[in-house]
Amino acid sequence: TDDQMRTSIPGIYAVGDITEGPQLSHKAQKQGLIAAEVIAGNDAHMRYDVIPSAVFIHPEIAMVGITADEAEEQGIQVLVGKMRFSSNEKAMAMQKTTGLIKITARKEDHKIIGGHIFGEDASVLIEEVATAIQNGLTLDDVAKMTGVSKPMLGQIERGQSSPTINTLWKISTGLKIPLSFFCKQEEADFQVVEIRETEQITEEDGGVKAYAVFSFDPVRNAEVFFLELDAHVKHTSEPQRRGVEKYIFVTGGTLKVLIGDEEVILTTRQSLRFRADVAHAYLNFSDTQCTFYDMIFYPGE
């Protein structure tokens, strides 16, 4: 087949294990979509260099793109970066420090062309490497997309800096991924959450604390956070991508929500829904702590 799933016989298309590339179900599903697009008259093409694969052992192994050896066989000079899970603060907090991340980039332009991950959630983390390869991204590109400087991204990657809520928001908005991607939880048929035992993100010298109550649910396109704002503390949130909505449920104290040029004051047991693709902020102007739930709904892709 060619990259539009056409065979040598006119009008006949093929997908799945009889075609080139790894024998993976998600490859076959993508090929089916490409074939349908082409049959419908659209100009769609299959790329085999950005198909991630994973080995579901413990810890997991995942890979995408090409290796440094494969690149050199093709005459491509490369840069290779490695980072052990043991140098990452989140991995240490999770007590999941066994693992390694290896990124391969072209030396001439620093574009990422391959990635290999061995460790906890490798099959999930590899998706971001695939996104970078798909879009021809470098670290500079990611910095521009997220509004986070290249040195800061390097510090976060090496575990030398703990990002604030706003920094994580910039990264998640730029890469179009949910905020709770950085706070992964175990999947279960049902889940009882003790907020104090969930992962905590702090800001304003600890005056703002956010807890990932329920991580992103791809079926419902939603995630839930619990926030604590100390007295006279303000938390400003960057505009989210178009279509994102937030639902606020105040559980204690008084909260002022600034949405563009509008102001809304909420007290205990009051709620608010608003579109979050504009600049907005939360302000506790009282002398006591304010607590509230922040439920975020993302538009369907």
C-alpha cells in the first residue's frame, strides 16, 4: 500500500497487519480512518514514524520514532538526552523511581525524532513525545507554545524546579492536554478520594494549594480540583483554550471570581459556571481561608 492505503489494484484499499509498519491495533484504526478519508475524496496521508508502541510489563516500556543508531544509519547526526526517573521529584513522591527517559533529536535543528521511556506510566508519557515528533517540535517551540522559558522547562524536566499552578496551566494549554496530566491517578471502577492524600500543587508561597481530586476522564472530558486560598490571597489563571468551561463550588469562606471585566462574589454553598477561555482570577478578600471545588470541562476533540 501507499501512504493513502491504496493497493496496486484500483479501488482496493488495505489496512492492518498486511500493510507495512508494526502490527498494532491503533495503527490499523488510524489506517482505517485514512482510507475512509481518501475514499471520501480528501487528501489524507498515513505517517509511520509517529506510531507509538508499548510493552505492558512493570514498569512499562514505550517508544516512538527512531533510535540514535537508526538515525545514524540514515546519515542523520543526532543529539541524545537521558534522564533517570530517580532525578524527578514526582517520581520520588510516588516512590516510582525505577526508569529512564531517552530523547533523540537531529543535531542540525534540534527537532525531536525519537523517544524511549522505561518506567511508571511510560505508555502515557510517550504520547507527548509523539506529539512533538508529529509537529516537528523543538524545546524552543514548546517554550513558545506554552509561554514557559526554555531554562524553566529544562529545570522541570530535570526535577530541579517544582512548577507552579500557572506554569502547569501554560504547559497544558500550549500542548492542549488536561492540567491533571501532571497528577496521574490509578484507574478504578469507583474511587473514594481523601483530599489530603492526593498530589498537591502550591503557589504564592503556599497561600494557594490545589489538589487533583479526579484526574482527567477522557470519556467525560472533565477533571476536578479542590483549592484552598489563604486570607487575602489572589490566584490568577491563564485563559484556557476555546470551549473550556469551569464550574466552581464554594465549600467555605467567601470567594471573588474575576472573569474578564466581570466580578462575581460567592459564599459557602454557592456555585458558578463560566467559560474559561478568557483571563480569570480567584480572590479571597476575607480574613479566613476560602475553599472550593474547581471542575473543568474540555471541549470534545
